[in-house]
Amino acid sequence: MKRLLTYGIVFLALAFASSAWAQGIDFFKIHSVKFVDQPSRKGDFLYQETVRPDKTKERVFLPYLEVTVRTGERARSETVYAKVYYYDRSGKLTEKSDKPFPVVRGSTKPYPMPVFFEKNKDETLYFAVPKKVVNSQGWKAVAVFGDKLAAAAAAYPSGLVAAYDFPERSQVDKPERVRREAATDPVIQYVVKTRSAKQPQITLLMRPPLGMTDVSEADGVLAMCLLANSVDEIKRRLQVVEAKDDVGSVLRFAEKHKLVILCWGSRSLWDPRTNWDEQSKAVGKRMDETFDEVAAAWARGVEDLSRKYGMPEKGFLLWGVSGSAQYAQRLALRKPQYFLAVHVHIPSSFDKPTREASQVLWCLTTGENESGYERSLHFLSACREMGYPIVYKAIPGLGHQGHPVAERLGLAFFEYALSLRDEKSAFEDAMKGMHSGVKKAGSVNQERPWPESFRSPACVGDVVNQEVFPSDKSERVPAAFRVDLPTQNLADVWKLEK
């Protein structure tokens, strides 16, 4: 009996090893390579945006290869490559596509590659075929999908891959026999129930810096409120650090500074077209009750994540754009104890500034053609009356869109904010002493901004004429148009035009 058991164990071990070897060989697969030379009836196709002589934009169709692939286990896309090599009639290499095309009109998956290739699930990748190739007769192609250990390849329109030369031939011909583990997803999802019918729950997503396993080792938190259609969409945004948009730039900033990302989706719980003093008291009261409850639930979720995973529990940077900017600034006004600094871009409406939120560093960017421009000036005026440390920039000609200057100013502002963490701690200690009746050296005046660099700014900006002056020439700017620029670096970014 023991001998039979031993043989059984040996057999299972050999079977397991054989399976592992086979998995190493067959981990990457290409099921099909199809050439598409005209838009599909579904309306999804590759395109390049061009500008006509009359300055209107036009989407020009691009012929493309549709390559369907899959992996034997969940794999992170950043660890794999997908390429296409093009050959002339004689088999000579002429062109190549180093990566899939990022824009597919009408697609439900508007990204070049998924963050994860799920086990045995087909994914379609799109490669724009160079014009030179399309215009040639008898062209051929080889699609390659893999990593530094192994790869799969397939020829178009047909034929043996062995007939073509390409750099990854060794991974295709002689794959390394290794057992691969499924890639792990670092994003933690946490649902918090509220007592509000308008937003019954908040889904918080927490992602530590890449490669970090102990969240308590992070150097802070960057909180992001995002506009999205689903939790999955938000989750995906958090995983694409290399994205060439404002979200990607904020994610890269967090990686650079070893900050945990804390994210959730925006909801419209107020009238986005009115400020706090443009609505009736009854409407304002209902909105306050709703958002007060949502903010309290958000705080409970943050405390739970901090307790369970060791996430830092205060000193957050907070970021939002458009509707998510409206959500972010309303949250910061109600829960300022969690935030070091806030950057909001193009919020079209504003809530009433609170005295407590003057302890937060504020950066508000908008456009002079944005529908909420005048409302933003009203918010700025109310904030300054309460001693808010606030940087304000309205970009000429900008409507309700993103802008490179707003992006750069926001990131420079966050850099500035991180440099003030010790000063903020000293300020909070001084405030505690004042509230307890204990006098401390350097006690602060709550009617003035608490940072020294705001009380003695390097420069001032003219928010109407877009000019910058040294602080000793601040009288050149009317007080109503004047905004403090606490450092020379912020002043330099502020005065940029593009």
C-alpha cells in the first residue's frame, strides 16, 4: 500500500511538472490576425484626427490589423509586448509597429492593451498598418506577443513564421520552461454604506505605490475623485500609470513621492450650475444634509482603511476635475482635517467656504470662458476673506476643458504643499494651544493664511491681466484682482500660456 501511495505521489509530481513546462511553452497564444481595410458596420475603427483648412477636425480612417491574443494565467500588460513586423513580397522587413494603437472609435475598451490579460480570455489588439505598407503589393506581416521568456507569433495572410526574421525569434523558437504565477492586483476595493438615498454607498479604491507591500511605509496619500461610469472604469484608470492625460500625470506624481492612491467616483448631489448663495435655503439645506452624510461615510471608510492596512490617516493631497472637482472641494470644506492641499480644475459651482477649511492649501484653476468663471471669482473672494492660502488661475480662452498649464500648476502646487508638512504640523500644534488657552510662541492669526510663504509671498499675480509682479510691487495690481504666488517656481508656472 505504501509503495502504491509513493508511486501515486511520484506520478502526480511528474504530471504537475509536465503541466508547468507546457504552461511555460504555451503561455502566450495568438488566435487570429485579420486585416481591416474599411470601418466596420458596428462603427468601431482606428482613426487619426486631422485639421481641415477651415480649422474643423476630421477623423481619417486607418487600415489596421486586428490581433486576437490570450495568456495561460493572468498577466500584467506592462510585463509583456505586442508587436507587428511588415515585409515586402520578397520577405524583406520594411516596417514595424512596436505597440498596439491607442484610439479605437466606438470601442467599449478604449485602451491599447488591458491592464491585465485574464487567464484564457481573448483580447483584441489593434495595429495601424503604415501607409507605405498598405500601398505596396503582396505585403505580409508577423504578429508577436510575449515577454523576455517566451512568445507566440502568427503570420498574415498565411504561412510559416519560420520563414521570417524578427528580433523575438528566440523567444518563439526556444521558450524558457518556467512556471508562471498569476499576476496580483494591488488595488484594494472597500465599500462604505451611507444613509443617503442619493448615494447609498461609496466605493473607495486604495492602491499602494507599485512594488510596495506594506502600506504603512507610504509617504502620504493622494486622494482622487474621478468621473467614471463604473467602479471597474475607475479601477482601470488607477492601473494605467503611463496614461498621457491629467490622471496619468497625477498617478506618476504619486509614484514619484511614494504616495498611496485613494480614489472614488463622483456623484452629482447638488445643482452644478449654482453657487451656495444662488439657491434657496430649502435647496441648500437638503444638499447640505445629503453631502454631510456622504462626507461622514467617506471619513468612516478612510478610518477603516487606515486601521486595517496602515494607510496614513491625514495630510492628504486631493485632486479633481469638472464634476469631480465640485465633489472634491465640497468634501474638503466639510472634512478639512484630512487634507493638506487641494487642487480642483474647472468646477462650475462652489459651496460656501468654511472657517475650518482655511487650514487647507488651495489651488483653483479654471478658464475665462468656463461657465463657472464668475462663480469661481466669488468663491475666491469669500476664501480670501477667511484667510485661505489659495492660488487661483483663470486661463485665457479656456472653456470647460483640461489644459497643460493647469496640470503643471497643480503638480507644482502639490510639490510646494509637501514641502510645508512640518510647518503645517507646527501650525496645528499652535492652534491646539490657542484652543486650550495655552499661549505658544508664534501663535497664528486665523484671519491670515498660515504658511509664512503666503504671508510674505515671492510674487503676486493679476488674475485678469495675467501678469506677475514681485511682491514689493504688489500695489500695481488692484486688490480685487491680486492673487498671492508664494514661491518663484509657482509664479513661473502661473504665468505660462501653454
